[in-house]
Amino acid sequence: MAHPILLSYLDVVVQGYHQEFGEQGVTRFFQTTDGWDAPILDDRKQPHYPRHQTLARPETRLVDRMLDDIGARLVPLTPAHSEALHRTRDN
């Protein structure tokens, strides 16, 4: 949990891949990227990624399905996580 992947960041990455390369590109991104054993902090409702974007419902479902397919571990955002992220960003 020292360095989780922010779901709000991953949403933006997948949205970009989807817009540029379609669903095949998104699938390839997930298949060719390592490190999915890292926890993914579910900050979608309270984004901490400064350049987060709002995804269309089909895009959100695509991200969620891909994460499910690779067996990613989503971790709920807690107040402690939010505080730690703010401290990290401010330093």
C-alpha cells in the first residue's frame, strides 16, 4: 500500500487508449503492462489524480471489466489514504 495505483489515473490512461486504439488497444495495454499485483486505490468517487476525467458509463464498465479480468486488487479509499495522498502531493 506504500505506492498504490490510483484508479482515477488508470481511468484517464484507459480512456486515452480507448479513444486512440479502441477496445483492442485497451486489451493490449492490460495484457502487456506489468505490475498489476500492486493495489489499486479506488478513488473514483473522490479523485486524487489532478488531471482526472469523468468517464462515460461504457468506459467505466470497460475499466472495471479489464481489472476484473486480470484479477486486480481494488482497495477502498479511506480517510487515512486521502490524508497520506495529500501529504505526499504537498511535499
